[in-house]
Amino acid sequence: MKKYNILSLLGLLALFVFSCEIEEQFDPNGPSINSVLTNASKAELDLLVTGIEAGMRNGMAGYVTASGTIARELYIFDADPRNTEDLLGKGDLQLDNNTFYITGPFNSRYQVVKNVNILLEALDNTDSVSEAEKQGYRAFGNTIKAYMLSQVLDMLGTNGIRLDVSDPENLGPFLSQDASYDAILDLLDGANSALSGAEFPFFLSEGFRGFNTPQTFSQFNRAIAARVATHAARYDRALSYVNASFLNLDGDLSEGVEHIFGTVAGDLLNPLYKQEGQSGDQLVVHPRIIANATPGDERLDKFRLRVQDTGQDGLNGAYETALYATATSPIDIIRNEELVLIYAEANINLGNLEEGERALNIIRNAADIGDYSGPVTQEALIDEMLYQRCYSLWGEGHRMWDLRRYGRLNANFLPIDRAGDDVFTQFPIPLSEGV
Amino acid sequence: MHSLPRRLFGSLIFAIALPCLLHAQYSVSGTVKDTDGEPLIGVSVLVVGTTTGTVTDFDGNFTVNVPDDRNALRLSYTGFVPQTVEVSRGMAPVDITLDEDVANLEQVVVTGLASTIKRSNLANAVSVVSGEELTGVTSQQTVDGALYGKLTGVNIVQTSGAPGGGYAVRLRGVSSLSGNNQPLFIVDGVYISNVELPSGSRNASGANSASEESASNRIADLNPDDIESIEVLKGASAAAIYGTRANAGVVIITTKKGVAGETKVSFNQDLGFNTIIKKVGRRTFTADQVEQEFGGTTPDQIAAGKAARAAFEAAQARGEIFDYEDIIYGEKGFISDSRLRVSGGSDRTNFFVSGSYRDEDGIIKGTGYERFTARLNLTHQINDRLKIQSNTNFVRSSASRSFSGNENEGGLSYGYTLAFTRDYVNLFPDEDGNYPDNPNFSGNPLQTRDQTRNEEDINRVLQGINVNYRLLQQDNQTLNLVLNGGLDFILSKTFVYVPENFQSQRGRQNGFLAEGKNDLFNYNYSAIAVHDYYTDSGINFTTQAGITYINQSADQLLTQSTQLIPLQTNLGQGAAQEIDQTLLNVEEFGYVVQEEVNLYDRVILTGGLRFDKSSLNGDPNKFFTFPRASVAVNLNEFDFWNTSGPIDQFKLRAAYGVTGNSASFGRLFTSLTNNNIGGRGGFTVDGQQGNSTLEPETSSEMEFGTDLGLFDNKVSLTATYYIRDVKDLLYDRSLPTSSGFSNEIRNDLDLRNRGFEFQLGLNPVREDNFYYRTTLNFWFNRSEITRLGVPDGSEGEDIPSFVPPGVAFGLGLGTFYINEGSPITGLWENVDGVPTQTGDTEPDFQFGWNNNFTLFQNLDINFLFHWREGSELLNLTRLLTNLGNTTPREYDDLTGFIEDGSYFRLREAGINYRIPLNSDVIRGLKVGISGRNIFTITDYSSYDPETSVKGGSGLSTNIEVAPFPSSRQFYLHLGFDF
């Protein structure tokens, strides 16, 4: 009896047990990474190029403002206390390895590196473009990759960088600082050689206007190499790089390559632009910058007297940033003004003091403060060169590295605003790297 | 007067008894009454050893035909202890008195997808909260919020105190890291959505993620007053039959049904108000303190100090020292909740109709919540074999939640703006209505309050259909086919507006407008066959088998417009538009089999298997198996038991079960996202590495317990110990970000939760004029990460300890940290550069104490205390007020931001008086007053220790950043029964 009923039960169930096959899934919300790694079309390669250029802007503000805070160029007055606490070493605080000021720039730099690596892998697995065109894509990619890695190295200092990151499962080791500089310069040199005979079938934004052919892009590549060599204090190489760049001692100092911004969907606003008079989200000029300024220096128009000079966290400043006029103003990646300063720095360090002085005077006269009148010694000219760099490149992410390579990133050279504050010289490797 | 229904009842009895007429049988009649002598209507009368039976009529009378070979009737009725009565041929009508079931032993609890078991035979500690317990004391805003303190093994945090809710319910500890830590909610067979629908306000406020937008979770849409009972299957051993949806437990909600008989109409009106649960206070200043604390030693700082002093003194002279906390959070928000219920039915058709309207203002001007619900529950017996039931619920709700929680430079979240706003600065608008800039932050909170909008509107339909077809009915067996279908359709609109002249907007977005349209459609069905079989000796076998299917889809469209034309709130009236679309589609299919054996109510054995496949798994057509097994032994039912002793019930039980949870949608894929520069689009990796081979995480639970009833069940005691092993936990691990990805999803983490739950029910006095019942709930949970990567000492890839992405704000301030051998709920921070556990969000224990008094039959006094001991919080609100120098001076000596969040709270209290009436029109009239969160004793320095800034998912609890403060509520109740 029981058996019969179990059979009828099963028979009944069979009615409902139809074949419910669930289909293979695909992502309805975006293209898959695998779709571009093999047989990428030219359109896909171009999308990657644009993605690389656009992605460079992410995390850039952190690189500039975190290093600028440590170098006592500026204060970040916003809602995050770690900008006025950790970065200035308030009390016993140290730089943290799991906090946005390092993880933000680090992650975003390496995200661009990843995009470049995807582009490189896609190029190896497609026939949709010619070999010369592939060389063009590769040279572009590797130049940007080197530029991104150089910014990571700036922040991490002697911690070095991880160079080989193409396989997420098997990341290469962190190299020493010296080896990291070697690697970045090699990458730039390699890309530069590849540019001869290469073609650029892709479009770069207006920010690369004048630098968007293999020949002119090479000048940008050399300019970045000159900056990296300078950071490495390899001044002979810096000089040869800068000479091969778009350095123009007689030309427009503002000539150069930029990040551009826009209000279009997916685009970004200039993250370093701060509204005039805005209080809770402001970059405030460190008082020492104002105190040390030369009267009449035209570069002082980068600073604007604040409407409300209220402070935060025991810090005060009467001036705020006026570097950018609007939220869509471009940010320079590198411009002739810096190249002239690199030219001066290299020459001074190589003992060509007069050539160095000549270059510094170009900067001084452009700022309307007349020729240099101090002693023409290497030491004095280094002081002068650093002073000019301070005002020419204020708020653009240079000061911390400038002071560091001359041993001045410490309390002997920088003011301590609050008792117990510290001057840090580099950022820790992010915790997630697991080293 | 009752003749027609009686005749109908008679024919029903006839219909039920019809199959038995063929056998030799005799007739027994009788009357069933309660201890007060009132007749009981609808008592089920069953001939023991058969499926034959009847129900009592309006006068408590019954007549039933008994086969010759049977000699006992079993009478059972909800809320009463069942009784077995010996009968014999030719006996006189029997008078039977049923005793009230004070220990709830006869309560029926769902154990399979289509079967129930009475509580005394249950092998799990399933908590049941009745509608009366849920809403009887005070007026409830949302169902989930109403549960806390009323059952064991649960931890509830409030993700937002804004009207309209925002709760996260966690049962027996953390069961998942990848998102779904919230139990599955099933309402009358409909798998309902409990999503938080983001509004895009993060794009104006700068919050880090959608989870920081403090949206309501959509359980808020249910009208608590519609609920008949809530069953909470807390762990895998009870919930295994729900398979891959049940890892975080299952909450089964049953709504009220009509009962045959006279039509009942009741109308309830609550009037009340919201007020802030606690004001943290503001820092007080003298002129000297202003100069000192806002000044310093350098020339700039000295000048700033002097300027601040001058401003302070000038404001003081004008009498303009404001208390902005009071100005923003000090509103008394009016609450009105009206509910109408009509129910009744005939012998074939029962109905329940309800409508409710709740209108609630928050403690911040302009915030509020409105909810309109309508429900029709209809049951119709087509014939004696076929019953159909339909439950339809329509909800329309809207909430204005303004801005709270974490943000970055948006100047919108009140907690942030207040932290930086100085009380001597006048932020009120001038006579032309222009709001001054806040000199110390990027937004003026008064302008946020008066001119911004953050709203959500919901239209929702829940529909459940249940068909029960009796395929076979014989003397000793029945076969039922239970078909169940449900759909949940949500059409939601979100709206965020920040005007172009708002401080943080000027020069950047120049006004922000976002409108979201979310279209969510979920449906599920199941077909289960249930076979009941009684052996001649009275052993009962219940066999069930069937299929289940779930389909979820969502289309979430968010359009935002910036660079707005002044004063325009139309998406087209802006210079820059952006559209985001998120699509989702999930399908799941499963088979279920379960066998239950009941040996004379002495030993109850259950075994079951569920096989599930899901499109969320790497292989969508691979079945995963989820077994269960349990045994309950009622020692008091055995012959050797001395029934005259003090112990009325003594049950030992053990249960084992496995549940699963698939990864959330999209995690199988590594996708590229788009960006843009100069008007040209590009691809970029988005930081998240998918995994196309994911399998569900599983939770296997072993539960042991005992249930005791003593002294006529005046004392009842339930104790349960569980060990719950979550295996192959799906988790996001922070990758070395040099890989270009910030996180990947992995499957190699094991977690153990162990806990103890204890419930003591006392009903010492049951006099007419003094009735007292109290329930004490005590529970705790402990977790430990037992495996990360490979087990210690074995070969393979071991995973270093890591900070899970997106749960907090880094080790610099304090965060959760995944470390083998440590609890998963620990709060860690860098101490001298070494990650160190400095707190634990898991309470040491929790304790709920519920008291019900009835005095002179008509006066009900109820109160519920809740004590949570030893649960630490990360209070980052104080980090902000420290920075803005607005922390009250009494907290100056607090160091660090991890604080003890222990509290003792009078969660609910109410006094109700049922006015005795002798009226033909009004049958009942009730008046009462009540309150919720009436007082709290805690050392916690901020608003409320039940808080979470990261919404309801994942690990997120006990992280406080500028929350919408919780509120206290007080009510006046009026109730009419017609």
C-alpha cells in the first residue's frame, strides 16, 4: 500500500520536473576584459588608449596634495582629519599604510599600468593594425606606464616599486630605489626608440596638442625622462634627456602637455580646482610660502587672499589656491617652465654654473623679479634653483621630491606648525601589497 | 440567528466525513469549551489514526463518525493544549474543556516548504513572534525594527534613523562577507526583496559607495499590523530546506487571514511624535577658550584666534550663540498611523481586507515618511479537495531622508556640517532668503535642510497564490499537492536635488539633480507534493517532494544632471547629463525532498535534501546539495514518565543542516568600465577582479537543545547551543593593488560561529484580575576565522591577513580585519604600525526582558527591556567633532575612537485599557499610550550605539560616521472594534 503511494507520488512529481536549463551568463553591465585580449579591433585598441589617458587623472590630486602637505606647501582643509593629522605627523601619528593618501594614488597609478598591460597584451594577439601602428600603441603605452611608475616611486622613495605586474597572480618583487629608476628610464628609452618608424593611428585628447605624432610625442617622452633622471639625481642623463625634449629656453614657458577636464558623462572635473572663498574644501597656502615670497613676483597670482581666514586643526593660512580658474581648467603634466628649471638644475649640479644661472634668469624674468644677483656658487645656485622651483611649480606635486633629493625634507628646513608634528620623507608600501 | 452558518457547517462536516461512510462506523458528538465555559468555535476534531475529522460549530458542538476500529479523538485548537479523548460506540455526548496553551507548545511552525509541525515536536529553536507581540505594545515603523529584543540569536543595527527605516538584521552571527548577510524574507510564500535602492546622492555628497547613502531597506514597505506571525529560522539546521538562499537565515512572515463567522471591523488610530533619542550636545565656549582653541602660536594662528574671539564676542553681544544641534535635530515630528481591518468569511470563503496609512515626520524639518498599504487576503475552498488562497498587497510609500552618513566635501551630511559649524556663526538666511556660506565647512546645514531634497518613492505589489489540492484521501493517508507562486514588483523613483547656489556646488557641479528609476521584478514558484501516512499503530510519516524556482530581475536607471539652470528641477535643465544603468538577472532552480517520522509524539525524526542550481554560480547548471536531519525526543510522552510530577514537558533535540549562499550578481565577470576624456570614450579596468568558477559558500550547523515545561507550564525554558561552520566563504580580498585590481573574490575562508540561546518564560499568576507573563531572552554568539587560504601547516597558497575592502576607513582609524584565529567581528587598528585588535563589535551577550500584565481583565501593561553588553563601536563622528572643535567638553578625555557600545534600553512600553462596553455597534474600544526607545543607559558618547554607516550588507555594523540620529517615539492609541 505504502509502496504504491510513493510510486504515485513520484509519478506526480515527474509532471513538474521539467528540464530547467539555466543559460550561460554574460555581464549585461559592461564589456568583459577577455573580449579585448584576443582579436581586439582597432576601435577597441583606441578605446584602451583613451582609457589610459583618461585614467591618468584619477588619483593625481592625492599625489599632489598629500606630497604638498608633507612638503609644507599647502594644507588640505576638508572633512577628512587625516589630511591635517597623519600627513603632518600630528602628535605620535605616523603615515598609515592603509589610508587613502597613499592607497588612492598608488591604486590609480597601477590601474593605468594595468590598462597599458592590457593594451600590450591585446596588441600581441591581434592583426587588426599594422606592425608600425602596433609600435605606436606600444610606445604610447610604455611611456605612460613609465610616467605612472615614476609617480609611485616618488611617493614610495627607498621602498621602490613593483615593476613586473602583468600577471596578477605572480607579481614581481619590489625593486630597490636605484633599480626602480633604472627600470623606469629603460622603459622610457625603449619607448622612445620604438617611436622612430612608428605610426600613431589613434587620437589623443587636446591635452596632447602638439605632441600627438610619434616625433612630437618623443619630445614628451624625453621630458618625462628628464624629470625622472632629475629625481634620481642623475644630472648628466637629465641634461641629455632635457635637451632632447621640447625644452625651449627662448620659448613660451607654458608650452607643454596637459590633463584636460570636462563635464561630459564619464569625464572628470579638475580635482585641484577650489571654489573661491570655499571653506570646508580648500587648499590653503602654507604661510611660509607667503612669508618667503619676493614682492612683485608674478607667480604670486597663484595665491588668493581668503575671505574667511579661519583655520582647522590648529593650522591657519590667509591664502588659498588660485592655480586653476575653473573646474574644467587643464592641469599641466609637464611644461617648458619645468624643463628650463631641470636644465638649470642639471647644469648647476654638473658644474656649469653660468649656464645654470642663465636658465634661472629666464624663469626670474618671466616672473618679473629681475636677474639673479646672489653669489654664483653651486650651493647658492642650488638654493636659488629650489626657490624658483617652489614658486614656479607650487601646488603641482614637486616640492616633496625637490626637498628630499637635497636632504632638506626635515625639520631643519621646514617649519613645524604644531609642537610634535613630524616631517615624513616617504610613504609606506600599501598594506594590501602584503610585503 | 445562526441557523444558516450552522447548516453550512453541517454540510462541510458531511463533505469531510463522506469518504468514511463506506466503512462500519459510529457517531460521537460533544461540546468543546474553554476554562471559562465559553464555547470554542472551529476546534479541529480528528479521529486518531485516521485523517477523518471535523470542526466545532458556533456553539462549540461537533459530531463525528468514528470507524469501528478506532476509539480516540484528538482535539486541537490554536492557542490551546490539545486533548485526546477516549470514545466508544453509543456513548453520550462528551463535554470537553481545553486548557489555554500558555507555553505555546501547540503553535504550528513551518518546517518544510509545504508542511508544518507543532512547536512541541520541533527539533530546532525556531523563534516565533506573533503579530500581537510585534505590534501589540506600541506602533511600529517597520517590521525588522520591531523585532529587536523579542527573540534570541538576533542582532539588529540601524543603518539610518531617518523616517522610513534602515535596519540590518543578522541572525546567529556573520554568515557572509560578500554582501548577503541579511536573512531571506518570505511573506505568504513570496520571496520578497529587501534591497536598499541607492539614490545617487553619493555623486553630490562624495560618499564612497552606494552603501553609504543610508537608503531604506525595503522590508519597510510591509505594514506590521498585517502580520499574524513571524517565524525566524535562524540557522542552517532549521533553514536547510531553503537551500542557497538561506545562509543568513529565513524570516517567514504570515499575514492575517479571515475567519469564518461574523464580519469583524476594526479601526486603529495612533497619534504620536518622534524626538531625538539623545542629544550629544555642543562644545561650550568662553571668549578665552575661543581664542585659545581656534588660535595658536604662529602669527597666523594668533591672528586667527583673535579674529575668532572678536566674532564670538560680537555674536555674544547680539545674543547669537546658537545651538545648531537643536536647530537641526530638535524637531518633534508628528506621527499619524491609521489602520482599518475588515475580516470574516463563510464556510467556503474567508477574507481579510486591510488598509493603512502612516504619515511620519522626522526629527529634522522636511524629513518624513508616508506609507499607504492595502491588502486583500482571500481563501476559497472550491470543493473538499481544492483550496485556493490569494494574498495581494499594494504599497505606496515615499520618504524624504535628507542627507546623513559619510561624505567627502559635499557639505550635505548634517553630522559633518554640524561637526565643523561654530555656534557663534550665524547661518540663517538674510531677508532675501540668501543663505550665507559656512565659513568652516563646505555647506550650510540650514540650506541643506531647507533647499535640498533626497526622496524615494515606491510603488510595490506583492502577490502570492497558494493552491492546495487533495489528490488522495483514504483512512490512513492523504496526498496533497501544494502549488505556490509569488511575485514582488517594485517600481521605485529616487530624487536628489542640490541647488546650484549651494556652497559645495558652486564652481564645480553647479547644481546636482539625480533621478533614479528602479524596476525590480522577482517571482518564485514551487510545486510540492505532501504525503501523510498513519500506520495502524499510530506512527505518522510525512513525505514531501517538489521543485522550486526563483527569478529576479532588475533594471536600475540613474540619470543625473549637473551644471543646472538656476531654480530648475527638471533633468533636461542642466548642461551636463550622465546616465548609469545597472541590469540584473538571476535564475535559481531546486529540488526538495523531505521525510518526517513521528513516533507517537515521542520521537520525531526529520531528514531532507535540497538540490539547488543558480545562475550566480560559475557553472549555472551544477546542482549543490543541502542536507538536513533532526531528531526531537519528548521524554514526557513516554510511558515511564510520571505525569503527576512538576515537569510537564521535557524535550531533547538535535538538528543538523546545510545552507548556501551564492555570490552576488556580477561577481563572475571581470569587466571593463568606461571613462571619457575630451569627448572620447575609453575602457578601463574597474578594480574588481571576477572569478568565473565561483561556487556557493555553505553554512553547516549543528544545534542541540532542550525545552522544558514546569508547573502546569507556568515555567517554560528553552536552551540551545549551536555550532555553525561557514565553509568556503565568498569574500573580497584586497589584492596587491599593483596588479591593477583592488580586490578579487575568493572562496577559501572558513568561519565558525558558536552561540548559546536561552529563553525563560514565566507565567506565575493567571488570575482573572491579575495576569502576569514575562519572557527573558539571553543570547550570545562568538565567531572565529578558522581558515584563511590553506589550513595552517598544510601545503598550498596561504593568504595573509587583510583588511576587507569597503567595510570601514582603514587601519589608521579602525576597521574590520580578517585574521585566522580571530573573530570576524573584531575592530582593528594600527598600533605602532602593527594591526592590533582593539575592539569587538560582537556583543558579549544580549538580554531581552518582556513583561505583560493584565489587571482587572481590561488593563494591559507591557514593557520590553533590552540590554546589550560589550559591543564596541568605532565612533568617527567624534573624530569629526574633534577636528571641528565641537566635541562637548565632557568627552575631552576620551582617547581613541573605539568605544564601548553597551546599553540598557527600555525599548517598548505601553498601557492599554479596553473600555468595557455593552453596545451592539461598538464591540470593543481601546485607548492606550506607549513609547519606543523610551530611555537608554549607555556610556557611548554619540547618538545611538545601534548604528552602521555602510548600510546593511557585509560586515558593516558599529561603524558610526555622522548618522541620522535615532529617534524616540511616543504614541496615543485609539482602537475600535465593530
